[in-house]
Amino acid sequence: AARAAAAGDADAAALEAELAAAIAAEPGVTLEYAAIVDAKTLERVTLLTREGRALVAARVGSARLIDNVTIAAPVAAPAPSGAGA
């Protein structure tokens, strides 16, 4: 999800789906939730416009693992050369 955001993907649902798919691909891991939230409010977002956090809870056997990581806001693509001229 962090790589997708760094590449310019700001759609939180798409980032969550990518994160969930990566975790689901791991044998023996059961995902409980994956969420992209605002880093300051911890509220879920639909569009990542500033720094966020990826939150994950999953089970590996009987252990419940909870983690989070910073997701930098996607950098807007530069305007094409000569734009606005």
C-alpha cells in the first residue's frame, strides 16, 4: 500500500484492497481488518490527501497481531511542460 501511495494512488479503498490481498496471500494468516486512516485523527478516509496510517489486525495461529505503518500522502503528478501557458 505504501508503494502504491508513493506511486500516486490516493484511493483508500484500493490501498486497503492491496494490503488485504498481500496479507491474504500469506499461508496461515487470517486477516481481521486492514484500514487506511488519517494519521492525525485515525478516522478512515476515502481519499489519501495527507499523511495516513495503514492499520492491520491478523491472526497467525492463536496469536493476534496488530500493527500500523505511516503512509505518505501521494505526490501530485507534475503538470505537463507548457501547461497553463
